Amino acid sequence: MNDQTYTSRDLMGWLWRDYLKKHIWLMTLAVVFMVIEGSTLGALARLMEPMFDRVFVAGQEDALIWVGLTLIGIFVLRAIAGVSQKVLLTKVAQRTAADMRIDLLERMMKQDGAFHQSHPPGFLIQRVQSDVNAVGDVWRAVITGAGRDFIGLLVLLGVAISIDPVWALLACVGIPVMVLPAAMAQRFVRKRAREARDLGADLATRLDEVFHGIVQVKLNALEAYQTRQYRDLTGRFIDTEVRAAFGNSAIPGMVDILSGLGFMAVILYGGSEIISGDKTIGQFMTFFTAMGFAFSPLRRLGGMAGLWQIAAAALERIRELLDAPVHLKDPAKPVTAPVGTPEIKLTDVDLSYGETRVLDRLSFTAKAGQTTALVGASGAGKSTVFNVLTRLIDAQKGSATLGGVATTEMRLADLRKLFSVVTQEALLFDDTLRENILLGRTDVTDARLKEVLDAAHVSDFLPKLDKGLETLVGPRGSALSGGQRQRVVIARALLRDTPILLLDEATSALDAQSEQTVQTALDRLSKGRTTIVIAHRLATIRNADHIVVMDRGRVVEEGTHEGLLAQGGAYAELYQLQFKGNAPTPVASQHAKAGGFFNRLLGR
């Protein structure tokens, strides 16, 4: 996250330019209704003079009727104008919030893997949901209240000045004293609100981790620990919110005190003029009503200054995400993606995460239409190869080509249309089984869908589901078993029918029966495709056309299963360990240099 600070002027300019300007006509109409509603306060204040002087003092009965009718007319007009402007501005606020959420989601989906590693899901959810909601709530309060109150304040001050400018000056004499304390209070509120937004993101991240890892929480008896962590964060959040509320309420509090002083000054000065007959009771009541009405919107406007600072703190965080640079972009002059089944080639690829070197001059070729297996210890860089090929992250040096075309020379959408990926996570969405396979496609016939379901062995368990393809699979596919989830993902890949297949430990978490079923589906899926497989268990890759052994981001061996065994190197040592037990072998003794590799592979 960058450390740029945005002023209120910057934020308002951005909000207007990117979100509010498109609703200019709705806002203009709302302002008209605001003017009408705000002006009715001035009309009510003006009505006090004839009400007291003609009706209550002079006893003019004819004045009683028109004063009463005027009064009800003012209230009806005020009600219509108030409802109209609130509806219009709420519509603007909701549309603005929706546009902001969509922009945030779109922007964050364009970010690379490094961005998402440093910004956990809970943090991003807080920004998209809670921060935008905070802006929307405050924005509705500001635009539906501030405009009306500002107009009402101007009209009421005009009425007060028309009665007696000196009285108006006395009533407002304390307002300049508020300027400095109000500015300090706003800075305090902005800082506290910024802290509260960050703590809210921490709370959301903690909840996201607990709920997604609930099984591990239970198995490791971490309930008390997680509750304590969440309680500590919540306590800090509450303290920050209370301090922000104090700063926010300080401004209206100052208005109250200074309003009292102003009214006292008017009563002391104006009372003598009424007693002497220079002013009538009606004039005093008009002035007193106008100023009473005026200090009420002034108090609300003071409170809205604090509310704006709360919204500004949320807007800062939103703007930071929207301004975060997108490193993965389409080339200025994209090249057409290769046609057919392409060869994959990596040449001297270097990639580092910070100071950690992940790929070190990595080079190998996966021939078109064949299966290439990647073998190596955890952290050897196997999954990173997949990320580089699909441009989830770009390498700092070297090149990756598909059919002779560099991945960085193609449009991202065209590049990723070449790949189907099946991983051990088998991520499904909380939707129906059908939608998890189709993923929004509407061009798939029933015959084609049945063909895919049969090939992926989804048809084997489909009759056991109450609603068949319309069954909800639950969050992350939790309503299905691991083997069932894998088969759904394979069906999805079959439907995509891409020329390249990436398999990352696709059967590692399955039982023997499920593994056999899934492996059969994978074998069918990989036919005629350029396939790259990541696997620790050599039984799943013995029939691979080519095997690449990796260590610390480098290729240390490559060849076929039989050829690598004959070499008696790192791969042969791994084979002995997996299938012959841990007893010393002649191969192992002749290749002690490979020992460090396998110690890392086995976690020793």
C-alpha cells in the first residue's frame, strides 16, 4: 500500500470526476428540491411576525385564516421537497457505491500474485464492502443534509439580517472563535477514522482466516487463542471508534455553547429595544425563530464536518487500491496467440520475491502434445513455473514462449484461453454444480455437457445428489467430497478444451479409490494436449514423456523415467526412497551430492 496522502479537495475532485459527474441531472433536480425545502424554514420564520403582531396582538380575525393556510401550505411543500430530494440523492449514492465496488473488484482482479500475497482476502473484502458502505452512509447523510441545511442557513440568516443586522451580528459573534478548534477536531477525527478502517481490515482478515481454517482451529484446540486475538483487536477498534466519536461530537458541542452565548447577547440587547417600543414582539419572534432554526442546521453542519472526515478516511483507502499500479498489462502491440497444440519453452528465467530467489536461470522445453513432469522439493519453484506461464506474475529475466510466441507478447485474455489448470485445491464457487462447470457459458449443448460429465466421471456421483446439476456445492465446494470436487474441476477443464493442461498435485489429497478415478479422467483430459504435471509421488508420473527435476529454481536433471533411473542421480535416489524404503543403496552411496536435495524434499 502506498503512503500517499490525499487532501479533502483531492478526494472530492476525484469523487466528482469519476463517480458523481455522470449523475449531474439527478443531482441538479435534487438541489432544486433542496432549495425549496431549505427556503421553507425562512418562510416559517417570516410567518411569525404577522402571526404575533396581527393575530395575537392586534386580534385581526381575517389574518388568522390566511396565516393558517400559509402555514399548512409551507409544511406540505416542505414534505414533498424533502421526500423528493432524499429519494433522488439516495439513488445517486447507491449507484455511486455500486460503481465504486465494481471498479475496486475489477482493479484487484487485474493485480498480480505479489499484490494478493501482501493483501489478504479479509483486507480486500473490508475495502470493497465496509469502506464503500461507510462512504455511502456518510455520503447520503452529507448530500441529503448538508445541501438542505446550508441553503436553509443562508435563507434564515437573510431573514434575521432583514429584521436587525445588529441582532444578527450579536447572535453570530462567537462563530469565528470556532474556526481553529473545529479544524483541529477534524484532523483528529480523520486520523482516528483512518486507524479504525485499518483495524476493521485486520478484524475482517482474522475472521476470514478463522472461518476458512475452522477445521485446523478445532483440531489444534485454537478456539480460546483465536477468541483472545479477536477480542484484543476488537478492544483496540472500540477505543479508536470512541475517540473518533468524541472528536466528531466536539464540533456540534461547541456550536451549542456559542449559540447560547449569542442568544443571551440578543436577549440582553434586543429586550431593551422591545421594551422601549423600537421593535415589535412579532419582529423579535421572527428573529428569534429564524436564529433558532439557523443554529440547528449550523449544528448539523458542524457534525457533518466530522462525518466527512470519517468518509475521507475510507475514501483514502479505496483510492489507494484504485491507484495501486497494475504490473500485468496487455502489450502495446499484441501478437496473435499460437494455433494448435504449442510447444512450451522456458529460457534462462529468473524470478525473485523480494530477496528470495525462486527461479534461477531456469530452462527446459515441454514438447507439443506430450506430458512433461516437474519434480522437486517444496520451494523448488515448480508452482512458480505455472504462474510465469499463465502470467500471474512476470519473471524479471528470461523468456517463456508458447509455440514460439512469448507470453508477454500476447493479450492476457488470449494467453489464458490456452490453459486449463487442475490443482489439489479444486476451488469451487458457492453456486450450483451446473454453474461451477459452465462458469457463465450459455453456448454448451446438453449433449456436450453430458459428454463432459461422463468423461470426468461426474456422472458416477450425480444420481446421488438430490437436485443433480442444480445442487448447491456450498462454500468452496464443501458439500462435495475431495474426489468429487476434483472431477468437477476436470469437467470444467474438458469443457474449456484448451491446448495446454497444467496439473498441480491434482490427486495428492485423495484416497486410493478416488485417486484412481480422478487419474483416469486426467489421463483422458491430457490426450492430445501439451501437459505439464507437478507431482511428489512418482507413481503418478512414471509414464510422463519427459521429467524435469528441479532444485532451488534450477533444473538439475531431465529425461525419461527409465533414463533418469539409469543415470543414478537425484531422481533415482528419490525413486529408491519412495519405493524401496530408506535403506542405503549403491545408487545412494555413489551420489552423496544429491543428499541435500532429498533432505529438503523430505523435510529433513
